[in-house]
Amino acid sequence: MQSDLSKAQWRTSRFSGNGASCVEVAVLRGRDAGVPNKADEEFVVAVRDTKNRDREPQFFTIPEWDAFLAGVAEGDFSSASLIAGYPGVAVH
């Protein structure tokens, strides 16, 4: 099932610089996302790579997105945190 992204208003972070390494996000009604397991959600967050806008985005429910943002705010997804969790890498 293809998503109807015609109503999407994509946003990028003001920290993305020239846009070479960023993602875009948009909020859609769940029924417009075209994702069967998200169709009953009132709203979903779509995330896509700015360099591959033709590819299907990833979709998250609002609670999933909020949990992710909370993890970002707490440092769970910092590059140092991610590298420290990589097998065989010692962080000094």
C-alpha cells in the first residue's frame, strides 16, 4: 500500500546545515499514511532521508515519536552513547 504524502508538510532541523546529512519529518493522519498497522492512529510522524525523498518514509505513532525524542533529550542516542554500545569498542 502506497502512502499518500500529498498533504505532508516536511520539516528539517535548523541544525541540519546544508541538508547533506539530515532527515525530514512530517505529521500525517494515520489513514493517509497508508501503513496498515498505523491506520487507526489519529496522527503519525513520517521520517525520510532528504537525499532519498522518493523512498517510502518510516512511520511512527505519536507515543513512539515522543519516546524517541525523550531518549534523544536524555542522551540515549548521542554518537558517544551509540559508539560505546558497539561490540568490541572501548570508550576512554
